Amino acid sequence: MASRSPFGTGPSLSVTSSWSMVLLLQKPLQQWLRSASIQLQCYLILLLPFRLVVFGKDGILEQICAGKGYVDMSTVDADTSTKINEAITAKGGYFLEAPVSGSKKPAEDGQLVILAAGEKALYEEVIPAFNVMGKKSFYLGQVGNGAKMKLVVNMIMGSMINAFSEGLVLAGRSGLDPSVLLDVLDLGGIANPMFRLKGPTMIQGSHSPAFPLKHQQKDMRLALALGDETATSMPVAAAANEAFKKARSMGLGDLDFSAVYETVKALEQPSQKT
């Protein structure tokens, strides 16, 4: 495989992600890395300032040269991906953006959805690694499309969790059992894995971070900026973003994004007002 690679032999590929410790250190992927004929040089990056990681001293850009490829699995806006692509290709390298849909548990289980865009040959080269990390990979064309798709997905997810939170609180304050609401939802047309997974822990007030709320709010902000660029009206997403900002002001930013539920619970009931 390495002998046919357009990117040469030896360490040639760098993979970054804020979840890279989860994505790259799981046993199945370790085994694949040991057995693969192409060697991967993996930069493990944990929530470092993104521009510093790529453009700073001893950053990715300093390591890139002709024939090397760089796969970026973080969530950024399309403009940032484009600038990184321009910098990498200017040095003769190859760039692929590959943000993922899925958080900690899907990463551990190899069930991520990978949204790739950029150098098609590099995409085909890293498919074996993607197959270990994810259940499905999409090639979306030019650089920026992966970032846009990820922002759209996370915007929908953030809006849904806000409506879900309001529904749980409304049910409880109306004398209904929120747990029964979960059962009803799971049997209807809007049944989905997120409600099924998050609902019970939200009711219990447990928000162990699978996807931190501060990152969800960042993605909402970037999605709204994309809406501005495309003249897309997004009042639901804008309201959801404000709820996440409120949650951050309450000190919930490091909890799971489902902790936005606490902002709804914190509002006084009319009968409690003085």
C-alpha cells in the first residue's frame, strides 16, 4: 500500500482532533497502526489554541513538506479550513479536513461519522484508518464543505436539545412524569438516539461531559455566522445559542451540552414569583 501511495513512504500523515486521545489510542486503532504497511505520524492535540497548533512554533506547518499529508479532524469554520489548506499546499503538502459527527462514546466504539473534504487521493489513502474510527465516511468535495456540514449537523443538534429540555421541564411542571414522556417520544416519529441517551441523565441532573457545552455553543456561533454569509434566517438556532450562552454564564460550560436543561429548570414558575 505504501509503495503505491502518492504521498511517499514512511511517516506521512498527521491526524489532529480535540478528541484525539479517544480517537487514536483505542486498542483497535492501535492494532491497525501496528499492522498497516503505511505508517502514520499522529499528532495528539488536546484543546490547544488551534492557530498555534497549525501555524505556531513547532506546529504542523513546520513539519509539512512535499509529499506529506495532513488530516484535520477538529471542528472549525470553512474559512479556517481554507486558510490551512492554502498554507499546507503552498509547501507542497496535501490537506484533508475530516470533522466528525459523534462524541466520546461513538469515538470509543468506532461509530463516528466522518465528514471529509479536500484532497481526494489523501481521503482514499486514509480510508482504512477512518474505517476503524467510524461507521461511515463521506467525501464532500472541496475544502470547507466538511466544516460546513459539521456546523449544520451541530446546529440542528443544539436546537433539538433546547426544545427537548423545554419539553422535559414543561412535562414535569404540568404534573406529568418526564420519564413517561421519554417512553412516548421513543415510540413516535421523533424518536432518536440523542433523546434516548440524554433524556434519563438529564432528568437525574447528571451531565458528565461527552461533548462539552462550551464547544456546542462555539459551533452554534459558527453556524450562525455561516447563516449570515448565506443570508439564511435562523431564529431557532439563534435562540438556542442564547440558551447555551446563558448556561455558560451559569458556570456549566465544561459539562455536557445537555446541561442547557438546567437553564430552563432555573426559571421560576409563575406561582413562585413574588
